[in-house]
Amino acid sequence: VPSVQDIQDETLALFGKQPCLWQAKAAQAFLQGNDIICIAGTSMGKRLTFWMPLLFCLKAIQIIITPLNQLGKQQVEGLESMGLQAITINTDTAKEKIYEV
């Protein structure tokens, strides 16, 4: 499991953002196999916290539940802009083909 400093360094290098200590610790806890519940206010950096473990688990599948379709769309756009594959599933996109591996 990478150190908090390694997580911060890799995040800065690949995403161009310096994560806060709480963000890096949450990512580290996830990478240690712990379940994570992240509660933070609007614009406090939850998205980066979700994304950081993907830097160290390139074949991982991550599921993020959002209350609004637009938030899911924004997640996908952000990840794809950084070269990571992502999809959003909602009532408009939940077709049989999307579940094929």
C-alpha cells in the first residue's frame, strides 16, 4: 500500500492537483481494503478522493453512487479527460450492452 506522501505525489503528477491530508488518508484506507464513507461539503474534494485509488489499481472497478445524473456525467467526463475509462449508468443508459465485459 502506498504511503500518504506517495499518494499525494502521484496525484499531483497525474491529476495536477495536490490532495489534502484527509483525501490522501481516505485513499490509503481504501487501498488497504477498508470500506470508506466520505462525507464532505460541496466543493470540498470528494471527487479527487474517489479518483486517487484508481492511480494504484489500474484494473480495478470503482462504483460511485451519486444522487443526480449530472454528477455521474461529470465524473465520467473528468476521468475520461485524464485517460481513465468510465461509464455512468442511469435510466437513460441502463441497456443490456453496457453490462457486457
